[in-house]
Amino acid sequence: MPAPPTLETDKTHTFGPYGVCIYCGAQGPGVVLSREHGVPKGLGGTMLLLQASCERCRKITGEIERKVLRDHFGPVRRKTGFKIKAASEHPSHVLAYPHVGQPRSGVAIPVGQVPGILRLPQLQHPPAVLGQPQPGDRFSFRIRTFVEGGVSAAFVENFPGLSVENELEWSVFFKALAKIAHCYAVAAFGINFFHHFLPELILGDDFNLVPKLVGVPPYSSEHMAGRQEWHISPYFYLAKGSWYLLVTISLFANLNPETPKYCFVAGNISAEGMKREPRLAQALKP
């Protein structure tokens, strides 16, 4: 496997220019292409893809990132010192909700008394497109809660039995991570190295694509490069007679307990990719 890009420093790493939208394929006269941050700047991203997104796709992915950064990662970003520019992301209070079984009316809590709470889905199975067995037809996952720095004494004393909750659609969460995985795959291996699976998930509304393309890594993912905020690792995986490019992501890997790893199927290796990696073609020979 080619050496993946090193992204753990604060220096911006540029890739491209591509001259084509990496999501929908738009190119040519009249198509304005802008740069794309592979990992959002709001998560400390240093990966910049040049001439990589058309105006339509830029608006779609930008809205996805805004929702996730503001509504889902807001509390933990504030506590871990991320730069937050938007005034709307600096509220004086946030809403907390009683545990299940209690009234659902929110209680306004001063931001300074709220710990960095992060709720993440814990997947149970590898991506279905790899031919891994899936129990039943329904996609399900557990939600785990992670707290940065522990729960403050004031929070417990003043608001016993309360937990901060985000009203985030989980489809938007998976779209945001799929966007990171797709950008990383393009930056690391090139736009023609593989057939792209993730843009359909990123741009569309078919939640059934999530269990097909997202799951737990079907391989050991102990060594993942990146910053404390996120780790990313690529992997070539042989399944059903084809080679697939997988990208595994771990967010806020410095939290305790360890946050989940999400494996995305970026696509299967193209003919051009097989030429660049002849050992993959060799492995398919009987």
C-alpha cells in the first residue's frame, strides 16, 4: 500500500488540484470548483483538496458539517479548546434533558457548568457490502456517552439526574464521517484509483446505505495515524473476489473510554488502481 498522507501536524497539507468535483463528477466550462477541507477545520483538520467541489456539493457538505460541529460536537469542542468562530456556537446556556422516563422539558444550564459530553453510535457489524453476515434486516446500533475531563461537581450538585442530549439525526453524523473518509481516500490514492461508493451516501437521503458502507473494521486497526482529535487509517481488503479500499476513522481518540472506530467502504479498486498496485491483481490469480 502506498504511504498514506501524514496529517498529524498543524501544517496544512494540500492535494490536487483535481479539476473535477470529487462528489458528483461535475467538470468543464461553467463549473466553478472550490477547495475542500477533508477534515473540517472545526475539528482541527489540515487536509485541503484543491479544485475539488462544485458549488452544489459544497453547499450540501457544508451544511452537513455545520450541523454536526454545532449540534453534536459542540459541547466537547468547547471543552477541548477548539477554535469556534461562529457566534451561534458560543451560547451562554445549553439545554439538558432528564433521563428516560422523566418529562422531556429541557433545562437551561450555564455553559461553564456543562462537561464535554459526546454521544457516539457503537456499531456491531462490519459493512454489509463486504459480504459479512448481518443478523436480521434492521440496522441498529447502541449509543455510548463519553465525557471529556469528567463531570464537574457543580453539574452533578445543581442538576442531579440530568444529561445533555443532542437532537441530531444520526444520518447526518454518518454523512459527515463519510465525507471525511471519501476526501481522505481521494487525497491518499487519487480520484481514479477506486470506484467511489460514498458520494451517494453523502449527497443522498437513503439511510439504508449506512449499514452497507459503514461498520466496525473487519481487520485489526490498532495503529492509526492522526491527531488526538481524530485518527484515520486506510486498508486494502479482499472480499467476494474484489479488492476494496477501506478507511477507518476514530473521533476524539483521546477521550476515555476509547471512542468507537468506524470503517467506511470508500469503493472497490479500479483497473487503474490495480495497475498501480500489481500485487493486488496478483492475489486474485488462481
